[in-house]
Amino acid sequence: MLTDIEISRQTKHRPITQIAEQFGITSSELVPFGDAKAKIKLSILKRVDDNLEGKLVIVTAVTPTPFGEGKTVTSIGLTQGLNALGKRACACIRQPSMGPVFGIKGGAAGGGYSQVVPMEELNLHLTGDIHAVSSAHNLAAAAIDARLFHESRMAADEYRELSGQTPLNIDPEKILWRRVVDHNERSLRNITVGFGDNNGPIHDSGFDITAASELMAILALSLDLKDMRRRIGQLVLALDTQGQPITAETLGVAGAMTVIMKDAIEPTLMQTLTGDPCLIHAGPFANIAHGNSSIIADRIALKLADIVVTEGGFGSDMGFEKFCNIKTRVSGKTPDAAVVVVTLKALKANSGIESQNDINQPDMARLQAGFANLKWHIDNVSQYGAPVVVAINRFPTDTDEELEWLKARVLKTSAFGCEVCDGFSQGAKGAEALAGVVVSATEQESDFKFLYQLDENIESKLLTIAEAGYGAKGISLSQDAKRQLREIKSMGLDNLAVCVAKTPLSISHEPKVKGVPTDFELPIIQLKINAGAGFITALVGKVMTMPGLGIKPGYLNVDINEDDEIVGLA
Amino acid sequence: MLTDIEISRQTKHRPITQIAEQFGITSSELVPFGDAKAKIKLSILKRVDDNLEGKLVIVTAVTPTPFGEGKTVTSIGLTQGLNALGKRACACIRQPSMGPVFGIKGGAAGGGYSQVVPMEELNLHLTGDIHAVSSAHNLAAAAIDARLFHESRMAADEYRELSGQTPLNIDPEKILWRRVVDHNERSLRNITVGFGDNNGPIHDSGFDITAASELMAILALSLDLKDMRRRIGQLVLALDTQGQPITAETLGVAGAMTVIMKDAIEPTLMQTLTGDPCLIHAGPFANIAHGNSSIIADRIALKLADIVVTEGGFGSDMGFEKFCNIKTRVSGKTPDAAVVVVTLKALKANSGIESQNDINQPDMARLQAGFANLKWHIDNVSQYGAPVVVAINRFPTDTDEELEWLKARVLKTSAFGCEVCDGFSQGAKGAEALAGVVVSATEQESDFKFLYQLDENIESKLLTIAEAGYGAKGISLSQDAKRQLREIKSMGLDNLAVCVAKTPLSISHEPKVKGVPTDFELPIIQLKINAGAGFITALVGKVMTMPGLGIKPGYLNVDINEDDEIVGLA
């Protein structure tokens, strides 16, 4: 079989203006970036306001493994399959971060015959949104330090006179706003800034990956430009020497940050290998952020399509939980069905059984033991009230015996349906069976329930997520977290949602504990105020907000060839 | 009169596809980014290879002052004026950096009725090239530190086995490659990275503004994608523990860096207020880098236009010198005429006479004293052999008496001609007289001479620039610079060009010395190898490669208004 980039390149994509027109987007609502991608102006939302809304399908997965479960492959394959069945279906996915693209994972455009094309345009700059987020984020960081610098060099009166501003008295030890870069940059995790003559004050800082920026969450959760402006104004950047919050509004930088992100708020239209529409917008990771593409993209797609397929990052304990408890709460649009992606390999790897055997070989004992993880995710998703369809993403080495056993076993659970999906090697055709079941699922009654209510206090919300969302016995709070909890209460932010930052590699906080962890307490290490995004981030265990490059980094393979084409992506 | 952004917004720009077509660019050579800007594919160079080349006019200026001399206003006005006279003229300018845009200066789109439109698209992300440069630059920085990290954690044999790579033994104290961000970020000038468990080794680093990245110079000097790939491979990123250079090629990151900059190599087409073509490409500053837009943009424009107007940053000692001695040497295209922009205010401010009088008021004594600076720049430009035209950029407060005196005085110098230009308030019409003289100038014989030859050694080249380029008595080398000179010789890089990084605010290295400094020695503090760009940067005096935000930063004024429009830019 051809590689992803070969398949992407040999398939002549259709002009994006055609894709748009066919999907119901007028040319005046489209801002083409070349012939393969285009931004969609938000003015469309007004025009299509009276359209009926389509069904929303959220794709999630079992606990991820190093083999890759193919959630995006399945989402794109499903979208292609739905269109093949005559439905107007659109995929809504996140923009890939260049960190993983050049780090280890390769691209995030799907793969095989279920891809968004051209994959290199999706995986690199796309239409510049991530760059805009980085730039806006780092302007705020520069603004904080510039303010510190100028105020530190003169008396308050003089500062007032020269600047026309009131001194803010930022506490250099209480700067909450770090910096971001869209790379895997281990060495920038913790830095000290301000050395040299007249560059101070010296203080600690650090970089997160851009996907972890609160601005990325804001981009994904904003309803329109004014809402984004309002949220950016609320960002808490630092505390002053009295411990009072200093926002982007107070610092006077919220307007400029919004201006930098003014185009980023428009989703980007691309297409699948079969010419079906795909909206790409925002890219928060699901371990360190809320892990879902934007509300704006969903809204546009829902007004134009019969079915919209979107995905939450990592397993259902991660992106799906946040989809339900964070994104849905803002958007008001609850899921009509959920797809849980699984592979035979993922179940074997989640079995907890050590084995020297090739994971591609049949091994019913490991498969059966690993099934518990899938069962847990089915139950976890089911508790939110939408019908669950399990998609078994097929690999060439999979045996019919194992696939049949798994399907039969799934059908004995609370899942609405289960199908093998072979979108990777067969494209739309390989996903038609799954598409059929998903359509039926969306026609069922759905009785959506949030896991927690916003008017509970933060501690209670955390306890609910830990117990009902992860199967923990309870939570423990570090001294830091307890102090931060008091600060949050005193700022009146107790009614925000909660976004848990934890390892995606286990349902628990211990990456090595596979299967269905029980008998554990969730350790809350830190609480971070995201007043702009509208949630409190709870760091659980040791969570990296900045990845590092591995010993065999992906960038080693990437180059241009004799024909000036890109090689080595994905 | 309306503000720049009001004029920009009230002028309905024409579809960029029309501008392109009229300029001779086919639709298959164009990659539109919306309807106001488009990238031009490099395939055009092959198609137009047989076209006759147009004339190249380089716009420079007297020593800059805080009042702004209006070099871009004049370049754009001149382009509009030339087109009004029936010439096919195109402007080639640099992409503005967001650092100054949100710092102090505002935009760089020209101003008044001589602007590139829409100015906010030029001043913000444009088509993403600066972001691409930042990203490629910082990937290399991440790659160096990741390599250091992995090699430091295990024995050489183990590293070899796990990574499949040969250990490089990078010396963490000899990392030459800093990081970049496109903001004014004083606090990041000098930082220490690598703190925390498993994030090391700890070492010093720092950020420059992206315009100062060697990649920005490479973008501006590359002839095609393969040439850019080759140059990126030659970047010297660090020294190993034996003092040997480690290049981007050795580190295995050159291919990925090129891939990140693959679209950036295509210039962006925009238009002036009167619908004339303007190519925007690359953005090196002229104080800390070579300060000229790209060779590729010039080449495309020269094949399609009768006259191409480009500009070198700051005064003629800065961008113009580098245009001649660095850019022209690579491109092979020498200037057919040079325009020196001056204002009455600039001469008064350069007079060296302290005065409490409003600089907008007539003051013949100061004007006459300040004339020496203009005379120096005319002579400086003349020595390169192209005819010199002086453009007096008119301000509303200028009196006819002073303007006439200045024009008459200029005509007694070696300048070919002199005209008052009022492109700012009158657009094309205000620049027609200047355009007429410039056309005549380009019809003169031009006898271009480099200031130095590449086969002289670095010290000799520096001496020539100091003496013939700045009027210095000689140069002095710091201990650092002497050591670096020896390193450069031992690496066989003695035949590279020289790019002087010095203050633009004086012809000398002392920003406060106005007029025509004499009797000074140029202190070379540091020499920096730019093997990819193909020059040695000589830091003269205290030169900042990262600006800082002022006490009244520009971002304070920038916001969106009720109609979701940008306010406060420029």
C-alpha cells in the first residue's frame, strides 16, 4: 500500500470553491487560501440561522497506546462513508500541532484512504491559526515584562506622568502567564528571564506548547469575535503585590491580542479524499487542555450538514469528558451519538498481560483481558446519555476470528451497535457499514446529562470527575492546590467548569496502570485559573504542558526531494 | 485628513487576481489568500525567463530621525506616480514585523494616499512568512537542545544504538543559535534554559526578533527552493567540544526547516491604493541584518515591469550599503538609479543644533546646517555609480521657501535630480514629478562598483566599509572579535561578505552623534558567522538584536470596534 503522503499527493483534490459551493457556502463567505483550503467568514452564521441543525456525532476511543488507534482515520472514514450513503456529512477536527508533527507522531490528517487532503497543508501552517495564537499569547507575555520593567525603573508618580497609565505593581514572583511555542521544547519548560543590563527584573518563566495556551481554549470555545474579545479581556495574567489579579484588560493588551487572532476565529474548510467537507479549527490537546475542535466550526457545519462528525482527543476519560462537560455546556449542542474507536492491538496492549509475542499476532487471552478497558469506555460514554457505537478500526493483520469475537462481545454491552471499519485501506467503502449504524444511532432518543453542575464547588466537581469520570475512590489535594482553591473561592470563580490535565495513557493518573484501574485516589497537584476559557485546570500527577523531542525525532525524516516535494511527513 | 487605516479601508481594493492578470501573472501561477493578497509560485521565473529585465530603483534615505522620513511612503508614492505616467512599475518591499507594529512605530505599509492596501493585512500576518521563519528557526533550537539532552544521558555507544546517530558532543557553552520571536521582548534577550528535572543541560540562551534571524536573511537572498535548502544546511548552529562547527545539515534538521519555509519562499502580491502591483517578501531589519526585501521578488518584478522600486532600510549607510555589497552580489542585478529620501524635519534634526523651537516651524539656520547629512548620503550613494535622485518628502507644514532652497542646494551636488514628493497627501499625482526625474535617471549610464571585493580578508573588508562607507578613520577590534576573526579564518570563511550591525541613528556607531561624524574609529565588538546567509555580521558598539517595548507601547491603542473592525493600527 502507498504511504499517506503518496496517497494524498496522487489524489487530485477538487477546487475548494467547489467543495464550499456544494456544501452551501457562498463565494462571498469564503476566503480561499490557494485552491485546497479556505477560511469561512462568520457572517455565514447569520445567513443559515434558520436552517435545521444536523446531528452531532462525537468520536472518542479506548485508552490510547503507542500503536495508534486511528481515531482521526475513523472520523474521516466515517464522514466519507456517510457521504457514500447519501448523507450530507462533514467532519470537524482540530488543527495539528507542529510539535508532534516534527516530534514523533507525524501528521494528524487521518491516514491511508481516509485522509484530509492535501495532508502536508493540514499538518504544517494551514491558514496560520496556531501561529496567531502563539503570537497573541507571547505579546501578552512581552507586555507583562515591559510593564514590570518600566514600573521598576521609576517612582509611581513619574511612571504615571510618562506613561499615562496607573502603576499595576505586578509581583514578578506571581506571573501566571507563561510563554508558548509550537514545538516540542523540553529545554524551555523552565527558564529564567531578564538577565543583562536593563532587561530585568530577573524572574522564572517557561514555555508551554501552543496547544496548551488558554488562548487556544478560548479560540475553541468562543461564540463570535466579541465573545473572544470579552474572554481575552478576562485572562488572569499575574497577581499584583497585594495578590489581586491583573487581567489582559487591565494591562491594556486584550484588544491587540484579539486583533492578532481576528482571522484565526474563522474555521478552515478542507476536504477528505472523496471530496467531502472537513472543517479544521483550533487545536487544544486533550491531556493538558480541553481537547476538542471549535464550537464555531461545529455550528457552521451543523447548519449545513445532516451529520457532523467531530472528535475528542485521547480516550473517553479525556477529550470526550471535556466535550460533554466543557464544550457542550458553552455550545448548548449535545451529542446525538458517540463512536468509541478500538483496535485489537489497543485491547491487547491494554490487557495488562506482559507478552513477548508480536502484538499483531492473534492472542485471544490478551484480547479478552483487554476487553475490560473497552467495556469501561462504553459505560463511561453511556452515562452521558447518547447512544454508543463501537468502531473496530481494522488492521491488515487482524483475523476474522478475533474481530468477530470482539463484535459479538461488544453487542452484549450497553453499546447501541458495533462495526468493523476499514476506512484506512478501503476508504468510504470500508466505512459504510459503520456509517449505517451511526445513522441509526443518531435517530435514537438521546438523553444527555452533564456529569456535574456548575454551581457545585470546585472540590465537589473534581470529586465527581474523579469518581464518576475515572472510577477513582476519591481525590487528594496538595498544599498548593488547597491554597489555590482558597484563592479561586476568594476571586468568586468557584462556579467555573473543571478541566483535568492528566496522562492520557491510563484512566488513572499513573501512565503505567493499564486496563481498568481501581482503588486509586486522584492527586490534584495544582489548580490553574483559566478565567478567559471559563474553567479551572486541575493538574493531576506529573503532567507536561510542553512535550520533548525523542531520541529519534520525526524531523530527521523530513525534507524536500529533487522535485521540490515534501518527503517524510507521517 | 483621514488616518491611514481610514484611507486604507475606504478605498475598495481590486480583486488581487485582476492585479495579477494585468501585471502578467497567470492564474496558475497565483495562490490567492483571500481577495487582497496572493502568493506567486516560483514556476513563473521559468516562464518569463526570456522577458527583458526592467530597471531597478533603490530607495534609501538620510540618517533617520524619530519623525519618520517616509521612505515607504515615497517608494509607494513613486510607484503610483510611475504608473500614472504610463510606466509599468512595481514596488518590492519587506514584510513588516509585528514587533514594531505593536511596539511604537505602527505599521509599515506607507501612509496617507501612498499605501499598500489593506494595510492591516500587510501589517499583521500577511501570508505567514515571518511565522514560518520563527517556526523553522525555533525547531533548530529545539533540535540542538534535544540532542544535548539525549547525548548527556547515556554513553556514546548506547546513544548510537538507540538513536541510530553518531554523537555530536555539542558544547552547551558554544551554542551559536539563539531563539526568535516576532515581538519586542526585552526580558528574553538573555535567558537561562533547561531548569527542572530532566530538562537540561542548563545553559544560557536568548531570543532575537525574528527579523534578525539568519533564516530571514536566507529567505531574502535565496535564488530558489534548492538554494534555500543548501543555505539552511550550511547554518552553523553550535560548536562541538573540539571547537568544530555543527551545521543544521549535521544535526539532521535542515530538511524539516526547509519544509517549514517551503511556502515562505513565494513572494506575496498586494496592491497600492491606485491598484499598482506591490510584492512583499522577507523582512530583515537593516541595523541588525541586511535590510532588504528578497531577490526572488525583485527577479519576478523585473521580468514583468518597466521599473521596479525597492527600498533598503534606514539611511544609505545601512540598507543601501548592504543592498549593494550583499544583495547585488548574489542577485547580479545592479541598481539603475537610487532615490535618497529627505524631509525638512530630518535635516533640522540632523543639524546638531539644539533648539527649543517646534521642528515644524521654518528655521533656515538649522536646515542649512543639517544639509551636510544629506550631502554625505548623496556622495555615499554616488560612489557606487548609479544616478542619485533626491526626493523631498513634503509635510503640510513645510514652507515653499525652505523647499526651494533645499532643491536648489541639492542640484549643486552630484545628484542627478531633485523633486518634492507629496505622495502622502496627494497620492500618485503628488509623486508624478519625482517619477519623471527617476525615469530620466534610469536612462542614464550607470557604472556600478562594489565597495569591497570578496577576496579581501574580513578585516580589510571591515576597514573599507568603515572608511569609505561611514567616513571613519579606521576600526578597532575587541579581544572577542580578534578571536572570532581567527576562528573565521580557520574555518575558511574569510571570503564571505560583511554585514555591519550598528545603530541607524548616526552614520557613526554613536547614536547621539548627528550630522556628519568624522574623526571616529569603528569599534568591532563581535563577529558572528552567518554561513547560510553568506556573510559575517560585525556588531559595532552596543547593538540590540531584540527591541523592547516602550513606556507607551503601541498595542495600547489597538482593538476591535463595534463593527468588528480593527482600530489603532498606525
